[in-house]
Amino acid sequence: MNRNAALPLALTVIFCALAVAGDGQAVELTFQVRMSYQIELGNFDPAEDFVDLAGTFNDWGTDPLTPLADADGDTIYEVTLDGFSPSAEIEYKYRLNGQWDGTEEFPGVGNNRHYTVPATDDTILVWYNDLEPGGGYDPSQLGWWNDCVFYEIFVRSFYDSDGDGIGDFPGLTQKLDYLNDGDPGTDDDLGVTGIWLMPIQDSPSYHGYDGVDYRSINPDYGTMADFQTFLAAAHDRGIKVIIDYVMNHCSNQHPWFVESAQGSPGYRDYFRWSESDPGYTGPWGQNVWHWHPSDWYYGLFTSGMPDLNYENSAVRDSMFQIADYWLDTVGVDGFRLDAVLYIHEDGDQLQNTPATFAFWEDYNAHVKSVKPDAFSVGEAWTGTSTILQYSTEDRLDTCFEFNLAYATLGSVNDANAEWVKSKANEVYNLYPYLQYATFLTNHDQDRSFTVFGEDEDKARVAAGMYLTLPGVPFLYYGEEIGMTGSGDHLNIRTPMQWTDGAHAGFTTGTPWRSVNGNYVDHNVAEEEQDPGSLLEWYKRLIHLRNESPALRRGLHHRLETSETPVLAFARSSEQETVLCMINASPDPVSAMTLSGFAGALEPGDYTFANMLLPGDTLNVSVTSSYEVNGLDLTSYEVAVYELIGGTGVDPGDDDSQATRLQLEQSYPNPFGPSTTISYALPQRTHVKLSVYDVVGREVAVLRDETQAAGEHEARWDGTNENGQDLAAGMYFVRLDAGGDTRTSKVTLVR
């Protein structure tokens, strides 16, 4: 971050911004921006940094700068400018230290702040980057997708039901129990609750990203009836289904393009044509204008994929109607949107144009009007600061966070968690709360197991990272069993490896593409028999996430560590607090110190239960400086602990304990036939005292009423709500009162 301590921050700037036409009265505007949360995050140091204003009225902050001042020390910085014309439309942003740092974005590419000047003087007060404390935490505003782990499937390669060597929908339907059997009481399925299908429409290519009929089903995969049978079976199991929607381009065999190339008046403008080659190239140096006997046409990716021309409203309307068809008539739950950066071109500016951002706002408004809970996740393969523009301003629900994926892979391979720690914290603070998609690799990238040199320990660590960090996780088919692939995309999309038999059990015929050579050791049947396999590890992590409100929807608290290979953080929700520690090194770590607990735990003594290793507990003391000392991790260990009890106060501060919610350890414990649970309330409030089993199911409610301040107790006899005896084992007692939560562990013996 650039520093400029010499700048006079107490300066009040009066600036003639616009000439006032006619006899209109000039309007004075005071711009105010709250910086308190940026200070808390460590992004802004009031002693050294400054915030300035850049907009259409000051040539986007060129010399001289327009700094803001905090004269009264309330962390609200302001500047007053004069000379604005009533009804004028202005755009502006805030910057740190006079630099475009990617936080509030660059001018001219959308996502600017817009303001219409009123008839009288006014004050505009905002949060920097519209980011409020807690990341704008409001779990009631999250979508169903925030509770999902998605599984990306290439239907052609998943399972062949009829022996023609090509995967199909009947085969996919047969394998749904592998993904999720629909019974929350079982844990032998993978546990995914969302499916993303790569293109399923008719196409001349194997991959389908160049469709010829947007309303069709690829005949290689079956019929529309086959698809709807699959969709109904998935929904019966609680699995949401989104499909790839390729809105940027289609096949040059699509009837629209055929008609357009022939000069049909109704279709000529469905695509971009030029009498000569305009001469410019694409973002990665590729030719984007392609010759045809009827003129040159524009296609960003290849000559076989001409781009649709969204300057023609008929194109937009047709594509919106196709979205209606899949959402309303067929019943899918949303779309993965391909190549969202490139929808609208502006001359030789081919990506991130203002018209592209405006298009996605229109798209989102339309889709939500048809199906309010439809989910849209975009492929914006670029840097975080640009991706952010597609996930804000009511455009897309989420986008894939590519830089975080790179950081995860790099940290694991380098045994250095600093990269992923920094990036995870950055994206958490930048995006709307939890609205970004996480992954390791996808169908366009070398498979993660290959990236890790086929090292299963590294694969386990990477899975542990992205399935416990915030975001909406996506898993590429076969990643959970260690499928390999690199280079040519064909090598990355090979058939799923079900058994060690012929063609890996994918087909009884000749597969459309040969299976990977590692299928003998890395296949579903083999790994399901091995409790220590990569597949069983993925099952445990996904089921753990499904059962943990904190991992799905909770706040993220970055923790600093004394050991660079270790990623550590806490996740907290109204129901639970979870501590995660992940060692990316082959070497064990001992006597480690974690710091930065101020946002997660108060000083005091705490007990945690290992959520991945039942029966293991961890006792820690948070010091007055918010540190925990003396922690150990084994080689490549992924440790996920749930808080089950603790004082939550400085052990030496007796007075403070009387003002806090308290839940004592049950007595006796272990118990049989009953135990007494004691707790204390700091004030009169509504109380819910519940018992949960080890998979997070509520089995008994002991109190659900308003109670006075003071000490209370309840007895539990080891039965459920129906008075039936519960099995012996470990249970969790949870006390919810006054917006706070305490948890303790109790063991029932028979």
C-alpha cells in the first residue's frame, strides 16, 4: 500500500466541479465515507494512509488529488465540493492513497457509484466499498446454494447405461445414490447436494459448448424424458441441478447462424459481420474475425463458435425466453454461465464493457422474475477485482473465484499457507457475504491430483481447505477418487473410474475416450472398501460441511500462526463455533501459537471436540492478548474442532463471569440414567436448551421458554422427544439465549 503521511488529512477542500448552466443555483455536495471497518481489517492506517475521491467531476482524481479528512476522529472521512448542477448525473469512487488498488475498481468499466445531483445541498454517506463490519453478515439473506456442495459432471464421461461408449442420463440416474442417496441418516454416499451439468444440448462437438438447439437434449445422452426422469430423481434426493448455459456464442451450424450467413433479414444481425477484417485480436492474441463467403464474422473463441450479437434486442429476448423454458417448463434450478466477460463488445474492447455489466443486470432481473430462487454462477476467468463486478450490483449470484483456487493449489504444493490465508481473507472481505464459488480445478484445467504430483496427502489437505473455508464449493467429477489428466482438454474429461474392471466399469462397450491409466488403484469400488482412501476422506468432509451451520453459513475469522505451513481460522454462526487448523507440510508442527482470536473467542478456557475424529477433544486457553499457545499438528493434518464448552472469560476475572451466559458441564458425566445441566442467565431472556447427536440432529428440547436472570438447571434422562431411549454415545447440549450460544459435551452410557 502506498504511503503519504505528509498529506494534510485535516484539509477541507472546496472544489468547483461543474459549470452551472443558465441561472441555476450551484449545489454543494459533502462526500462522506466510513472507514472504520477498513481500519479493523488492517487495510487502512489513519496515521499513514489517506482516502481520496475520484469521479467524472475531477477527471477521475488526476492532479490535484481530492483527499478526504476525519477532523473529529470518528473514522468518517469527508470532503465538501461546490459547483454541481442540479439534475446532473455524476459517477465517482473512493481510493486509498491516490491509487487504484482494485478495491473500488477502475473508472470506465462499470460498477461506479452513480448519483443524481438534487436541487439543494446534500450529504452522501457510504461505507468504503459498501463493505460493512462483519462482511454484511445476514444469514437470512443467503440462498439455498450456500448450503450446497456442488458436483460438476460431464455426462458423456460419467456412466454409460446402454453400451454405446457414451455416458447418458439413464446412466447418471443409476449413479445418483453414489452422489446422494437421499437419506440424511446415512454417510456412505458422497453427500453432494448440488449438481452442475456441463452442456447437455445438441451440439456437433464432443464437449457441447457450441450448441445448435438451446432447447434440446443431446441425443447421445438420451431424450428430454430421460433428462426429466433424472431431474425428478435428483430432486427426490434433495439435490439441486444447474445446467451450463452458453449465452455468449453458439455453433456455426446453429440455424440462426446459417440464416444469418445467408443474409436472411430476420437473422443477419444475430451475429456481428464486417465487410473486411477489422484486424484486432482477442485477449490472448487469438484471431477473432473469421472469413466467410458472405463477409467476416466475429467469434471470440473459434471460427466454429460465432458470438451472438446482443446489440440486437431480438437476440437478448430469445435467449431470455430460453432461460424461461429451462427454469419454468423443464424445472432446472439455475445456470452455470459460460464466458460472462465477453457478452457485449465495444469496438475492439472485447471484455468487461459497460454494456456487458448492464446485460447481466437485465438478465438477473428477468431470471428472478421467472424463478426468484434460481441460482446463477458465472465463469469470469479473471482477477478478483474484476470478478467482483459480476457478483455485485444485482448481476450474478456468484462467480468462480479463480485466484483463490490458484492460491490453494500453490499453498499446498509449496507447504506454505500464507498465500491461501491472505487470499481467503481478501475475498471473504470483498465479496457480498459468502457469495463466491470455490473449487480446486475444473474441466478446463489440469486435474488437481495431477497438479499435486499424485500425492494423496496433498489432495487431502487441499480438500480440507476449500471444504471448510467460506464460499460455495464445487467438486469436479473424479477429483474425489484421484483421477488424473493434463494438457489437452480431452485428457481432463475422461470417463469416470467406477471399478478396476474393463474400461473402469464406465461402459460395456468401447468408451468414447480411453480411461486413465491409474483406474486400477483409483476407482470408486476400490476406495469404498478402504476407510483411509481419498474418496472416504471427501465423504467425511462433505458430510461434515452439510451438518455444520458454521462451515456453510458462518463468519470467517482469520487467525495468524507461528508456523507458515499452517492455515488456521475460525468459523462462527449462531449455532456453533468451529476452529480449523490445516498443516500443509509433511513435517509435524509442535508448540504452535495462534493469534487473532479477538473476533472469535474472548479470553478464557475452552474445550473443543474433533469433528473429524470422534472422541478426540482439545483444551485451549485464550490469553488476554487473544493468543492460544502450545498447539500440535501431525504431518498433513486437517483438524476441525467444534466448541463444546468453556468459560469465555479471563480465568482470573470473577466479576465478569456474572455478566455472561454460562453453561456448566453436566453432572454426572458420563451418566446413566440421568444428568443435571446447570446454566446461568445474565438477564431475563428467551431460552432454548437442546440436545444434539454427533451428526447434528436435534434429539431433545429441555427448555424453550422465557426465563429470569440467574441460575437454572434441567435434567435429561437420555430419551428423545417421544420418550424413547437413545443409544449410548456422545451428545451435545446447546444453550441458546439472548442471541448467544454455549455448548457442552455429555456421554450417555447404558
